[in-house]
Amino acid sequence: MTGIQPGLTVRGIGRNELPVADWLCTCGCHERARGRSAVIELTTRAHVQQCPHTNPTTGRAAA
């Protein structure tokens, strides 16, 4: 993908809609959460500029 910046996007909060969160990590991994509790869980562990998907000892993506 080109033109899409890594980060966290949350939609539907406070609008009587199903909350949805999308997290695009700096390594390219994408995660989506639907529903209030799932969105809260994702926003709690998503860290912009800090990738949890790579192995810190090798710098490569975890299998």
C-alpha cells in the first residue's frame, strides 16, 4: 500500500454506531477491532512508533 500512514483510527464512538478501530503498525501489520470492548483493548495496546510485531533481538517480524 502506498500513501497510507501508520497510526490508529477510531470511528463510531459516541454516535450510536458500532465502534471500529483500525491500527496500521509501522511494520505494515493491520489490526481491526469492532465493538466497544474490542476497541478499548486495541487502543490500550496499540503504540504508535513502537512495533510489537517484530522480534527485538533480530529486528524481524515474528512468525
